[in-house]
Amino acid sequence: MQWRWGIETSFSMGRSNLFLHQNEWKSKKETIIFLHGFPDGPIVWESIANELDEHFNIIIPYLPGVHEDCSLNKKMSETFHLNLLLLLKSDKRLNGTIHLVGHDVGGVLVDQLSHLLGESCASITFISTMGLNLYSKNLKLDQMIKSWYVPIFSTKIGQSLMGKSNLFGKKLLQKMDPTVIEAHIPEKLGSIKLYREFVEVLYQRTRWDRINNKKALFIFSTEDPFVQIPTQKAVREYYPESEIRVQSGGHWEFCHRPEKFSELIIEFIESVEINLGENNGFVEV
């Protein structure tokens, strides 16, 4: 599927390459970074990028192992984060306020990235996802059932099966969630290797069990077959400055209602300097 927004470019540091889509960056604008999930590519953000194009400098990277010219490295997430940090540091137009948006495994990555960015990161939006801290807290029976694929995807056999062809993934996902857009699934699915890294991190409690004090917006879907909506108490335990939105639809609802999701993101970013107070509960939208 051809992009109708932005330009594709790359950023190189040594032997490592970061492939991304971007708009025209301007120093007077704040920056927003969108991270897609598995088994997706940056194109899932195209419609939302169209909506936000005039408001922000936009960066939409390919996760490791997705771009056709991407070579896989060990410690994929660490290399990916380092490349993003170097990109932000290398361009003066991107030295201002940064907002992060993640979907699926992209949510784990934006959570990790927010700590690395420090005060320059003003907000995080999680769409059908969460950080490993909250995921572990939420890993009760319902979420364990919905996460049946995680142990499989974290094994070499599962990665080999999914990584060689996207045909199996398309058929499986279409059965599980009809909101998936098959044309958005890329040919290369090397990002599946992130699952193994995340599982390994979960065994190292000190690396993920921490409070994230960034302003955070969580958007969950009622018919999501992969994510069990956590309780407000669980969310606040790890994200004390958080707001929750619950809407109808599936895991990829943001692709079908980009105008609504763009509106939610913009409204949230505009409110990050305001104390969210006691009205941050579940809101149907």
C-alpha cells in the first residue's frame, strides 16, 4: 500500500539505520513520535498523521526488522531507542517538547523511551497497550488468556513461523479481530523478536517495575481480543498522572476512526499542563 502522507527517510549512526516517515519539521512546533505495533508498519498511522500534520513535527519510525532494508541486531529495543535519541539530538528543529504515541508493542517502547527522554517528554498516549509495569500487574486470568500468543511469539519456532511470511499472520488476525487491515501488514515481520526481549525484561524486575510520572492517556477498546482493560486503580499505581478512555471497537479501531483518535490526542496534549484532578475515570467516547 502506497503512502499518501509525508516522506520516507533514514537516519544512520555507524552501522545502524533508523528508517522513518516524517513531515516537514519546524523548530516552532512540538514533536510527536508514533510507534506502531506487531504485525504492523508505520502506515497504520497515516490517517492520524494527516490529521495532525499542521500541528506537530511528526516522526513515524519502522520498528526493527520491518523495513525491507533493515538488518536485525541483538538488543533490538536498546538500539532502536539509541537511534531515536541520536536523531532527536542531531536536528535542532526537534529540540523542543516531545509527545509519544504507541500502539500494541509500540506502547512498551514509548514507555521505555519516555524515561530516557526525561523532562523533554511531556506526554504519552497508549492505544490498546500499556507499559510492562502495568502489563505485569494486569496479568490476571483474563489477560493471560488474551496473551496466549506471547509465549509462542517469544520462541524461536514462533518467530520463524511468523517471520518468514505474513500470510499466516493475516489469516490468524482476521479471525481474531476484523478491525485489522490486512494491507497494513508488512512483508517483513522481524519485529516479532521484540517479544523475546520483553519477556526477558519481565524477569528482571528492576528494569521495568517503576512509576512513570508523565502525563499519560490510555485509550482501550471494549472488543479488543488482545488487551484486557485494567482497573483504574492498577493504572494509577504506575501512572499517577493518567487519564483513561474506553471506546467501542477492536484492537485497530484507531485506523477506522482516525478523526476521533486525533481529536482525543490533541485534546489530551493541550491539557498536559493542567492538573487532571479527580475526573480521570473511565469515559465512554
